[in-house]
Amino acid sequence: MTSPIHVNSEIGKLKTVLLKRPGKEVENITPDIMYRLLFDDIPYLPTIQKEHDYFAKALQDNGVEVLYLENLAAEAIDAGDVKSEFLDKMLAESNIKSAMVTAALKEYLGSMSTLDMVEKIMAGVRTNEIDVKSNALIDVSSDDEYPFYMDSMPNLYFTRDPAASMGDGLTINRMTYEARQRESMFMEVIMQHHPRFADQGASIWRDRNHLDRMEGGDELILSDKVIAIGISQRTSAQSIEELALELFKNHSGFEKILAIKIPHNHAMMHLDTVFTMIDYDKFTIHPGIQGEGGMVDTYILEPDGNDGIKITHRTDLEKVLKEALGVSELTLIPCGGGDAIVAPREQWNDGSNTLAIAPGVVVTYDRNYVSNEKLRSYGIKVIEVLSSELSRGRGGPRCMSMPLVREDLKK
């Protein structure tokens, strides 16, 4: 059986990708709650949608099939006839303390068409949308003026993080912050019930029920044998080791994991915000992750031949990558050309977060013009997309896309 998910590299020709078009969830961000929702600013919906549509068309114009998360989730819920079950699970994870509010929300959301329900869950439910009649102390005594019964999910347009394709399977992730933890439920229901994905041979290497955190922005598929994963603000060392054991035990084809330690801060939240692969022998890199002499703490995880893991510590990332990829030469292209001012400015706007759609062909934000020209100087074809509003969410083209199928690289 051919798996509906097949990703054995970062650079193989992209065939199918999962996106989420920004919706009303970005209009349910206010200055008071934007930090809790992991935003530094508030996007303008008409423009962010226009920019996202431009991004999707750029992919389609290059032969990529674009699927949308909201549509697949609704189709999966209907195909599995699990609307009530899905709602129960979503409400249980939405931090609702009142049974009466939970019941009213289930009635309100359940009365909608499935697609409208999915989009409403993503957008969030305000307290003025439903009338809750309750004599429960928790309801009548509350003086909380928080305007939402269910928070919005404005980070959903970063489809890379809730789940990540890996070989002929994927990880469905337990995300770090409460603001994003419900997001992976949509991919879970798709893999369980959508006719295109359920029981079609795709392996679930790690599900969302683990206790420790992992996010897809830290997961990079360097080859059909080697994965790089960031030890970061959003992905723990423990979860990487657990995943390594699963991959090695279940004969995934992956033989080595490079656990790369990066600073734990908001500006460098995932490995792909500071480091991406763009060609057989070329990577983008943010100089800020490199220590003196270009050193980066890197831990190589391999099977020990006895159902365990052997771990080797190295600091010369460039040498480790050469060995792992079997290349004699390697080019690390610095974000912003390595300039002390330009590099951190363009990295803040995801200058290192490139989406390769073929070897040496990348999609980037137009605002990172210094980084883009640097890439072109190395022979990389750069496809620029609009970015004034999309970039406010602190994620670039790689963050906004979850590849489902890539062509294998020629040996």
C-alpha cells in the first residue's frame, strides 16, 4: 500500500502540501490577549488572506497540490460520523470550567454544518454569542470579563507545527503552550477518519497524547536516513529521544537523528527559524545560533544494536552535516549576509525560514531582500511572496506549510 504521506527530504520536488488559510481567528486577537495567544501584533484579515492566497498560488503555479486543513478536518468528521465525539473532545480541552457553558457550546456548535463548526472552533466563541442560563455558583458569581468561552487559534496558519511528515508517516504533536495544544486534534481526526489518509498505510510515529513537547518547526528531514530536530523552546530533549526509539524500533528507514541545540527564546522558537536546507549541499543559517568558532552543540542519536540509543556529542555542525549527507563540500548561507544589524532584523522576519519546493528552489518572504539576494548569489532560485501581514505571526513560508508528499531525490 502506498502511503498518502511520503517525505524523505527537505528539498525533493514538492507534490502535495497542507495549508490553513487565515480566517476570523486572527480578528479575535486583542492587545490584552495577544501574548497569551503567542502573537506580538494583530494582523489585518483582508490583507493577510490576500497574502496567503498569493503564497498558495505561487505553490500551485509550480505544480504543487494545495490541500486546506479546515476542509480536510470537516470531511474527516463527516466521513467518520464523529461530530459529537469530536466536539466533546475539543470542548474538554478548551479550559471551560462550567458544565452549563460546555453544554450550551455543544448545542451551539453542533447545530452548524460541519465545515462551519470547524471554522467556528478555529475562530473562537465569544461570550455574547450564546445565552447561558445557569444557577451554578461558578457562573452566577463570576466577575471575569474575559470575552471568550473558547479561545481562537490564530497560529493555525502555521500548519508545520501541529504535525510533521516524516518518511511514510508523521508525528502528531503535543505542543508546548496551551494556546496551541488543541491544534493537533484536527490532524488526529484527519488521520483517523479521512478516506484519503485513514488506514492507507501512513505510520503515526508519535501521537498528541505524549506528556512532553514537540513541534514540527523543529523537525527537518535531511535525507531518507537522517533527521535533524531542534532542542528548542518548543521541543524537549526527552521527546527527541522518545521519537528516536520509535523510529529505530519500527524500522522507519531513518538511521540517525541530529539533535541540534538552539537558544530557547521567542525569536528563535524553532530550528527552522534559524536553519533550513535548500539544496543538496546548501543551508540557510542564522549566525546567532553559532558560538565561538561557529560551534553548535549537536547530539547524534543512533541505534546501539541492542534496542537502545547511542549518543555522540559534537560541536562542528558543518562537519556533522557533511558526514550525515555524504558530501565533501557544504555551504552555510548566513541570514542577512551575516551583517550585525541586517541578520537579526531579517531573522526576526524569518529570513532563514525558507520553503524548498525543489532542489535549489525556495519560497521566501519578499521583505527579507538582503537574505534573498544572498541566496541568489549562490545560484538559488528565489520565489518571493508577499509578507507584510503574514510575518506578524513570527513564521515564514516553511512554517506555513506542511508537506505531505515530496518526490524522492535521485541517488
